[in-house]
Amino acid sequence: MAPQGKGREAFYPEEEKEKMRSDAKYLLEYRKWIEDAMNATFFLFRRDAPEQKEAVKSFAQMMRTRLKNDERLCKLLIPDFGVGCRR
């Protein structure tokens, strides 16, 4: 859970780091926010869970759209296994 919604490219500005060092309440709230965000996706990773099936369907549709429905590319790139599978 990177700051500023920038994913892996994100960084913590020095003032943010200092606030985390000096404000225990702020740091705890931030850590709880990360924990809540991670726990909210738990059901996506359970094999055969309805949430997993819906996520697979949604991700496949998103990939089809981005691949401009090119059947050859879709067949090559869209996985046939669940979200979070460590293949």
C-alpha cells in the first residue's frame, strides 16, 4: 500500500517519514488503514470463492478490452487460473 496511489513507484517524502517517527497515533492509524485494505481483498484469493470467480471474470474482461479483443493475444495472455495463484 504505497502512498499517493502511485504503486511501487511511490515514495514517502521526508516530512511523511518524520510524521510517522514523531506521531505514534498517526502511524498506528496509517498501519491500520494498510491492514484494513489488505484484509478487504482476502476473499479474492480463496479458490472457488464467489469473489474470486467475479474477480477472474472482471480481470479477464479488462484484459480483453486492453488487448482490443485480439483473440490470439487474449488466448496467450489471459490466464486460466485464479487470482493470486503462484504459478
